[in-house]
Amino acid sequence: MHDEDWSDDDDDSTPVISCPNCRADVYEEADVCPACGEFLLDASRPLEKKPFWYVVLGLLGVLAVVVLFSGLLDWL
């Protein structure tokens, strides 16, 4: 191969983004930052950035189903 065959253009390189936590360069397709372990996609963080009432309502719903199926309402 000749030196002319190699170029400094990286047109085929994978795009990178900055990690919102540590600002390290991370491949755009990555779900987790390899430097700090922070999740990069909002879909990967189910409870983060949800309103507090949303989380409480979900927990109350789960508790209601558990109480209903455990038979705790029979003694009332």
C-alpha cells in the first residue's frame, strides 16, 4: 500500500456524543457511558425525570393489586 491510500478523513467513523454526566466522548449508539456508567438514553432511566405524583400513583397501583390478590380485603 502507498501512503497516498491513507487519508486523514474519517468519513466512515461512528459519530460520538458527550456524556451528560462526565462529558467523555461516547459512541452515539451506546446506552451506557463506558467512562462513568451513566445511562445515556432517557428510555434507559425509567424513574428519572418523572413527576413525583407519577411515581407515587404507580406504587399505589401496585400496592392495590397486591392487596387485592393476597386476600387482605376478605377480613374487612
